[in-house]
Amino acid sequence: MAELNTGRRLQPRVDLTAMVDLAFLLITFFMLTTNINKQQALDVAMPDTADSTDFMPLADNRTITLLLGGDGRVDWYWGMLDKPLAGPYTSSMGKGGIREVLLEKKDEVRTLTKEEKGITVVIRPSARAAYASLVDILDEMKICGIHQYMIGEISPAEEAILALR
């Protein structure tokens, strides 16, 4: 575009119309192509409290009980509390702690029983356990591929185990 030079000095002007158009096109492109992640919720099937039927006893050679205490501590025993096959032991949350125990016991049950039935985990949070500890242990069940687990109430004898450590 040609301009007539009249001798007076004009203010330099930059036309930003193309830049604004490009910015809106990029914003639209990225909004339409990004994946919006939805929060994932873990489904936990809880039994009907009105149902008074007795439940089958758990096989102690494939049952591990996790006692959730304060400060992210996990005490566990293998089998039944009155005559445990192993434990009680203390562990921590995460990769270096309870996850290794769960994976080891899962493999041990698979080799010993040679059945389709896997390990059963009983999770019993104490009153001192944080809600985050329960969520973390449910995440560990998912990470370890354990499909049979339940959340139960902690007994006074199990509370005594937590108090001793």
C-alpha cells in the first residue's frame, strides 16, 4: 500500500489483526484436540447391612489381614488372629512396604493352591487411621491386581496389636 509522504512524522503502527486471528485459531485447536481427564472413582461393593445371613469362613492359607494404624503404618498377619500362619508384622505404605508383601503372598497362594481362587485381603482400619491410608491401601489392591478384598471392623484384639507396636 502506497502512502503519500507529506513531510510530517507519523506514529509507527503495527497491524495485529493477523496475530489475533492466529491466537484464536490456536486456542480453538488446542481446546478441541486435548483430552479432558475425568476423575476416576474406585468402585467398592459394600454388603447389605439388613442381610443377616452368615458368611462363609475365610480359608486361612490364603487370607491376609491388614490393620491400618496411625501415621500410615500397616500391621499385617497371615491366616487367623488366634493362630496366625505368619505375623503380626509391621510395614509401611507403598512400593517398599506393603506392596512387596502383597505381591509375594499373592504369588505364594497361586503356587500353593494351584486353583483359580486367589488371595483374600481383609482391610481393617483403626480409629487412628487416616482416610488417606484407606484410599492408599485400596490403590495398592488395584496395583497388585488383587480382586478379592473386604473392609471390616477392627476387633479389640487387633487394636491391642496396633497399640503394642
